[in-house]
Amino acid sequence: MSSLTSYSAVSNGFNKGRKYTMVLSSQQLETAASFQRLGSSDLCLADRLKLIRARLNDRMPALPMLFSREVSPIHVLGWLHSQPELPRVYWSSRENDFEIAGAGTVVTLDSRDHGVDPIGFIKSVEQIIEACGEQAPFFVGGFRFDRNRGVGRQWKSFPAAWFVVPDSALVRIGSKYFHVVATPVAEDTTAEQLQDFCEQAKQTYSPCIGPVGAFSTEIGARTDTPDVRQWRDNVTLCLSSIGSNEVRKIVMARRTDFKLSDEVDPIALYSSLASETGRCFGFMVEFDHGGAFLGASPERLFRLSGNTLITEAVAGTSSRTNACEASASAITDKEVREHGLVEEFALEAMRILCDDAQVTEPRSPLILEHLAHFRSEIRGRLRDKVGIADVVSQLHPTPAVGGYPREKALQIIRQIEPFDRGWYAAPFGVMTQGFADFSVSIRSAVVSSTGLSLYSGAGIVLGSDPDNEWDELERKIAPHLRILGGVSA
């Protein structure tokens, strides 16, 4: 029984406040306190097994059980880099108070098994979380930007939607670090098997891991899609639609491709990108087929904690030689207009989802390492029987990445944008019982065995200038370009 002395049964609990809190059991073979809204329970391992078995059925013949122990501080990305098992996933909060890195999977939900509708897919994830109850694991993953767009070459090996529970994960909450392992529990699982599982996890965990080395690779020719001439034509078409009152905003994107002479290490690339970008959400998934998707985004789609739902309106981009000098007076009228549309949309959506939805943090500059945006926060109390899938359906895509009105803007994007966005600008994040946090996967890259593609976008509104918007795209991928050796158009 000694192996379970260090690995305690765990519930991934978060309080209703704004800070992350994982509540762990301090006693041998006791489960952690559940979410505060559910009260607390202390169950021995046999009772936990009995509880999980009672929730099994033909649709769910097995459910994951998690075990966790607090470990000494360790470089999370360095630990992930040392894990040989694929897939590998990573997500971190913009506030730098939470990060999770995982290798392997004990549960995989893949759109090739569950269809291409991301909303129905997320409902499947929610059903597993509900079945696990207070012992629900973290799911990490994301899905495509637009299910109605044909799949492009860069995305052929990517699923339409994909969420996993890692076999082994390292979780940092504030200054505390936890090694979390998961195993499936079926009708015939025994307590002895779980003890053996924990003992093996303890023996294979290595705390002596340093940071990831610097990213380095030989970069070949650069190709932009669309090129600058086609970009000007596309923006002109958007401005024509805006001038005729068909739409008020359209977000146009660009893909920048590089040929590579060597295989790219996705974790090393993300680690270097995180160092360049600072205050952003971090995300990465490295699939077992060799493809990877990663980025550093300033934008949160939503955060759900208990029944408190928070979303943001982030829009308007300004270059900053010294970001700390940014101020509201330095933002142009065009950027104020652009942000206003996003905030208007977010408030409308939140009033459908929530009671008492209101702007709780008014517009102010969001200062990044090299850029500044406008940001405001909208908060409300989630209505009964409204789930995470409903939230995603209402909020994605926001006018910050699609346009406004949403459906008309998406129709125009499908008509004139010359590539498939894939997972670019789509939700990516973590979810468990009573908690979810999703970023918008902009400022992102796709890595393959032979190439690297960078994605960036710009909001087109009345008063936009095609060349200024092209320059904005360059500013947004500038951190990537510095890592790649300053390759320019």
C-alpha cells in the first residue's frame, strides 16, 4: 500500500474565485475534497472503485482514475521534452498561474470517431466528465476553425476535433507542482492493480530535468498566401462589402510557409516563442503522426469557474517600440471601432448564456512584449443547463477572428481566403468538471516533417488600409521570424 502513500487519489478541484486551486488529500488512500460547490467527500480506494464501476455502461465501459502527488519545482516544458510517448500536449494561462503538460493518452476523443461537428463533440467530452463526477480529469485539446471549409494540405493529418486525458502529466498551479497519472478503470479493475500502477509511476518519474535548449534549424525560402498583391485585392473586396453594409468587419488571414532542411523540434520552437512573446496563452500539440500545432495567443475565448463565465473582447493592434509606454490615447479611432464590434458581439452572446452579463473591466490596453491591443472583460452567471458546448457555440468565432455579423463574414472568408485555416484561430484549452479555460489559437504555427507554416490575421473595418494591414501581419509574426533568423518577405 506504500505506493499510494505518495500518490493520493485526486479531484481536479477549482474554487469559484479567480485563482486556481487544486485540493489534494493529505491522508493515505483518501480522495481529495471535491469542488467547493459540491462539498467534500473522503472515500477509500475500494469505495472509489465501487463508485466508478457504478457509472460504467455500454457506452462507457471504462473511465479514467487519476492519482497525483506534489513534486519539487521542475521546468515543465523540459519535463515534457524528456517524455518519449506521443502525443504530447501543453497549455498555459496568460496570467502564468497555471500550466499543464502531458504525454500519451488514457482517453482520446477524436473527430474521426465522433463526427466533424465540434459542438456535438464537446458534448461527448462533457458526458465523460459528468460520468467521472468529482474525480473528473483534465481534457486538453481543440478543433478546426470552420467545419464547413474543405480541408487544406497542411491539415490533412489533423483531426477535425481532438481532446485527450494524458497518461502522465505535470501540472503547475501557482508555485506548486504536481505529477498526475491516469489509468482506465473497468469492471474488473482491482485495487492491487491500481497500487502497482502508482508504484510504476513513482519509479519512472524523473525530477532532474532542465530547460529546453534553444531552437535552431535551417530555414529555406518563404512563400506568403496570399501574396501582397492578392492581399490588397482581398482587402479591397472586404471594404466593398463593408461599404455596401453587408458586413461591418471581416478578418482576413495569411499563411506564411517555409521549407526546412531539418525536422523541427516543436517543443523547442514553442519554448523559444514563449520567451519572445511573454504575456500570452501557450498551447502545443504534437501528434503521433509527426505533425504539430503550437502558438502564443493573447486572447481568451472564455473561462468557466463554477457557474461564473468570463469572456473578453480583444481587438485593435498597435506596434510598440516600448510596450510599457502604451496608453489608451495612442490607439486610433479605427482600432476603437474594431474593438467595439467585438465587445458588442461578446455582450450579446453572454446575455444569451448568462444572467447578469455585464462589462466588468472596461476597455484598456493589453500590453504584450512587442504589441498592444484593446481588451475588455464581460462576466456573467451561467444559466442552469447551459454547458461548455453551448458556450463555445455562442462565442466561436468572435469578430476578433471571423467578423461581424458572424455568418456573413464567414461566407465572405470562404469565398476569397485562398487557404484552409484548420486549427488556426479556433478554441484550444482545458476542461474538467466545473472548470474550463479556452484560448483563441492565433499567432500560431503548423509544423510538418518538411515545412513550417505561420498564421496571422487582421481585422478589416471601415478605414482599413491594405498596406497597413499587411504591416500588422508582419508585426504579429515578428516573434516567429526572430526565432527563424529574421526571414522577411
